[in-house]
Amino acid sequence: MTTSIDAPVEEAASLPPSPGRSPRLRDRGLAVAFISPAMLLLLGMSVFPLLWALYLSFTDYSATSSEPGSFVGFENYADVLTSSEVHARALTTALFVAGAVVLQTVLGFSIAYLISRRTRGRGLLTTLFLVPMMLSPVVVGLFWRFMLDAQFGVVNSLLVSLGLEPVEWLTQQRTALFSLILVDTWQWTPFIMLIALAGLTAVPKYLYEAASIDRASEWFRFRNITLPMVWPLLLIAVMFRAIEAFRQFDLVYVLTNGGPGVSTETLSFHIYKVAFLGFRTGAASAYGILMVLVVIVLAQLYLRYLNKLKEG
């Protein structure tokens, strides 16, 4: 027996759809209406500039010239791939990426491992370590530029107070790239730490309890339980950081401006010089397209390695 309260509900549910309009079509139109602004914004801000840069890479177009660029085919790409300057900038970029990512991975995982073993103050320590990652790279570059100043920097003042010789961190070729790696490591080590800490927290406790019952050593637990469980997440974090370090520009621009000489001139900074100082827009577009292709190819190879590791 149905009550009077249930009757209006049943009547509303049994009402037929409005004539000429199906509920499915109405829902599809509503979904399109909501998605369209975001899709148009994505096309206008990402896809169209990429396609336009691809077109410009086959021309000799210059942003300062009133003449339209003429089609030159693959000439820009050939110049980039055979240029000794590009080879030198690629080597500098590779050294920067390798040094920064290795340091950040080792320090980030070590800090996360130490924090995961604490029971008190874990939240406060995590928050404090995350502060550098929240800052703008321009701000980080500016205050580290003052701190590493050869005459008035805090770092050299500390070295002198300890009886050591001051170091020209940003004005010598043998220390400028190391300083750039050091500053990038200071800012982005918390990212690796955060990913590693999430992985360490997710390790099942019963594995450690079983190892304790078997009287396994601390090194055995770390090598056979902790590291294998966290390793996949750590590899993903390494991939993200490698991509970000590969296209590093703002920190180089603020901290060293590519100097001294060209010792810290990465590929991204070199593209900036070609496009906005040399006004060779077509050649700079070819640089950018090649960098995108390099990132895509290396990322695909890396993801295939991760899949094989997961299957194994």
C-alpha cells in the first residue's frame, strides 16, 4: 500500500519527457555548453601557439621585420642540429639536469625517510620544508643572488667568519653552474620529499611487523621493503623534475643571466636570446619544436621503462 507522500514522487518519475527533446540530448547539450569555454581557452592558449610556432619554424620570419617570412623548409632545423653553439648549450643543460635531479632525489628521499620515522612534529616539519617550493622562481633567484654576492653576500660573510676564503659564486665559470644547481635543489627538493613521503606513508605496516618478528636488520627492511615500495613513485617524481629542469629559464635569467660568459646558458635561455635579442623568430621556433620533440621522446621511453618495471 502506497502512502500519499509517495504518490507525487511516483507521478513525477512517470512523467514523459517533453515532446521533441530527449533527456539524453538535453544532457549532452548541457555538457557541451559547460565544456566548450574550457576547450576554447585550451585551444587558444596552448594548441594554436604550438601550431603557429610549428609554421614559423619553416620560415625565416623575424618579429621586427615588416616583411612576411618566406618558406625555407628544414633549413632552420638543419642549422640547429649542426650548430656547435647548440651542442655546447645542450651539454650545459644536461649537466644542470643531471646534477639538480640527482641532488634533489637523494636529499628529498633522505628527508622524507627521516620525517616518516618521527611521530611528533611531522606535520610542522613537512610544512616548513615545503616553503621554498611555494615561492616564485624569480623571488628565489633574487634573494639567492644577494646571498651569493661576492662582496656583500651572507654566504661569503659566513665563510669569512669561519676563517675560510670568500668564493665568487656567480662570477666564475667553475662555480656559477654549481650555484645554479644548488639554488634549484634548495627550491625543488621539497617536491621530491613530498612524493617520497606519500609513498613511505602508504607502505603497509604489517610488512615491517613481519620483518621485526623475523629479527630483520634496519638495512634489510630498507632494501627489501621500503625502497621497492617507494621506488615507482620516486621514478615518476624524477621524470617530472627532469622535464622542469630541462626547460629551466627564469632562475637562469635572474640569477646568472647565462653568465659568466655562456657557462650557465641553458637551451631555454639560448632560445630566449635567439628570439628576443637576435629577433630570429623562425629559428627560435625551430629550437622550441625540437625541445618539445626531445621531451616527448624521452618521456615515452621513460614511461615504457616504468611499465616494464611494473610488469617485472
